[in-house]
Amino acid sequence: MELIFTLVALVYASYFVGCLLPKNKYKLLCAALFVGLGFLLRNVIAFHLTKDYDAYIHYFGDGFAFTSWVDYLGKEPYLYILYRFFGLFFSSNETIFAAIYYFNFFLVATFFVWLMFLDDVRTWKKSIFFSLFYFLFAHVLLRNGAQYVIFAYFIYLIYRNRNTYLIFLTPFVHLTSSAPIILVFHRWKYYRWLLLAFVVLLIPMLFLGKFANIPLLHTITRRIGSYSQANHFSLAHYVFFTTIIGACAVAYYFLRKRFWNPIIITTLIIYLLSFLISPIAGFRYSPYLLMGLLFIKVEEGEYARLNTLLDYGSVVLLGYFFYSLIDTHSKDLLLQNIHI
């Protein structure tokens, strides 16, 4: 266990220092250490101790059957494609999923290295996103992880008047992206009316999915139903909700009129609606809102000294980084014997 905690501290330190440094050979060294130490950490933590591991194994153990191409696309084929690809080289479910876990790790690690090298996102913002979601994306979510990093890349770009067609792949990675993908229309002059129509139609569509013979809607409502089990809720979900709303209030104080941009408002509405459905669903949609809050391009101006203080002060997020490790893995992690 001491080895795991040491590696966690070193992974955070290499990322934090890498974010602080200017672009030079030492930043490259930090990036290499971050990926290498992260890979070692991923290797020493048994896959079965990762939350959702049993769900993945049992889901694919029962087979992946579909009746049509619509049904196929509605069943989020990204993970199935990976499963089939690695199945060309390995035979057992456990080995195939080990390969997928490693693939997902390198995909997410690449995203965080890209984020590390951005000049127009402050270190404290990178540290918040990293400490909150690194273990969730890189260790747990074999489908959502890819979806989230694509969306983070997309939101960063559209704040800077650029775009990426990768965003259109996200519904086939995980259906939860079907809501925030409305952001592709954020520059349309009638976007506010489109957003209003989306909100008005969302709940009736989900209700219809329970009764209508529409596979895609049925899949979405079944997923939401799984998030809505009351015994899955905890005090932490409500504390997190309060923290997110507090972050929105702070962002409004500093951004003022810029807070009411389509990206923040859309992701905030989706987050609030999903939280009303289920605190777990709300947590799953919170990364989109935080992307909107953290990746917006702002001029430092009079807050340059405050930003510098926050940059160095964000080292305290190491504490939450440790908590995130424990929260995203089985309690048996603390009892694991390490074999390298």
C-alpha cells in the first residue's frame, strides 16, 4: 500500500510541476515522468479492484447482440469495437479487458499531457480538473473516459473559435453525450430557442422511452434508471453539488456578463436537470460544466497575482487526489499485496 501512495504522490507532483514550468526540456521530463509513473501505478493496482470492473466483465460475458444498425449504434459500439480488436490477440475476457484498460489509460494520459502544455489555461484550473477526474477517466470509465476527453478538447477549441469533428463520434462512445452535443450549434443565432426546445422536449422524450418501442430512447431511460437507485446516493454527492454551485457563483463574480455564454449556460442547465433526475447522473454530467468554467479564455488583468497564488496553492489538491483514488476503487485496494 505504501508503494501505491508513493506513486500517487509522485504522479501528482510530476503533473503539478509540469503545469507550472514553461515549455522546456524540464517540462518534457515532467510529462514523461507523469506518463511513466502513471503507467506503473496503473500496473500495480489490480484491475478487479477498479469500480465497474465486474459490470464490464459480465456485460460482455453475456454477449453483445444487436438486431439492426440503429440498435448497434444505440448500444455505444466504441467499447465493443475495442473488445473485438483486442479479441484478435487475446482469448479470455480478463486479458482483453486488461488491454482495454491500458489503452484507455494511455488515451487519457495523452489528454492530460496536452492539457499540461496549454499556455492559456492556468495551473490551478488544470490541477482542479486533474485531481477531480484523473482516476475516474484513466482507471474506471472505459467508455466515458474517451468521451470526456474529446468533449474537453472540443470545449477548449470552441472557446477559441476553433472546432473538431471528433465531437460527432461521442454519441457512439457513450449515449450521455447526446445532451451536451447540442453545443455544436452554439454559434447559431437562434441557439437560445434551440436550447429551450431541447429542455422542453427532454423530459417527455425520456418518459416516452419507457413505453415506446424505440431502442435508443429505451437505452437512455434504462441507463438513467440505473443511476436513480436511491441506495447508490451518498452525502458526498450532495456535498459535490454544493461545491459545483459554489464554483458557479465564484465564476459569475469574476466573469460577470461572460458567465452567460452558451457553453456555461448549456452545461449548467444539463447538470441541474441531470441532478434532479439523480445525484449520480448529476455527477456524471459535472465534468462538462467544469470544462465550461475552467477552459474559458480570460484576460488576467488585475487578477494576475491572485492567479499566481492559486497556481502554487493548488498543490493542496493532492489531498483530494488521494481521496479520488480510494473513491474510484474497491475498499480492498487498501488490503492489496503488490507484486511487480
